[in-house]
Amino acid sequence: MPMISVRTSTAISVEKEAILTQKLGKAITLIPGKSEAHLMLSYEDNARMAFAGENDGPLAFVEVYCFGAAQSDAYDELTAAICNMLCDELAIPPDGVYVKYIETVNWGWNGKNF
């Protein structure tokens, strides 16, 4: 039951959102036991963001919510994949991307909890 929220200071066109959706669907499998089948995605573009006191460059803040836990090497691989795809698709350099992981043991879906 993963959820990925992508907030960027840049615009995300409908075409780029479709590409990111496809790429994130594949990338989530880097976390063992996770798949696109239950992946929810959220996009917020044109957000007002600043980094290191400056707000003139493209930035992104990505939150990855997971039911359960994973090994840090899986998160390392997913962070690299996310940074690469945001660079390729939205021209956001990896040093302008933060990725936050949130693990939970309580996750509800379809009227019940896992």
C-alpha cells in the first residue's frame, strides 16, 4: 500500500504526469513487496519552494508512504530512481530533490485496515 506524493516548483504537463506515473509505477517495485497494483500517486506542481535561502531553481519534495518497513538499500535505490526521473522529465537536478520516507503499521483501505 504505497503512496507517493510529488511536489515541484516546476509545471508538470499532462504528458509528463503520465510518464512519471508510469515510471513511478515501475520504480516502486524497488521496495520488496510493493507494486503498482496498489500505488497511489499525488502531484502538486508550481509550488512556491526555496532551498538554501534561494527560490530561483527547480525543486522537488517527494514523500513516499509505505505500509510496513523496508531495508535502507531499497530506499537508496528508489531515491536514485526518483531523482533520475525528475531530472530526465522535469529538469530538476538531483541536488534539488528531497525524498522523505514514512513507514506505518496502520493503513486503511476499502473500509478496513491491514
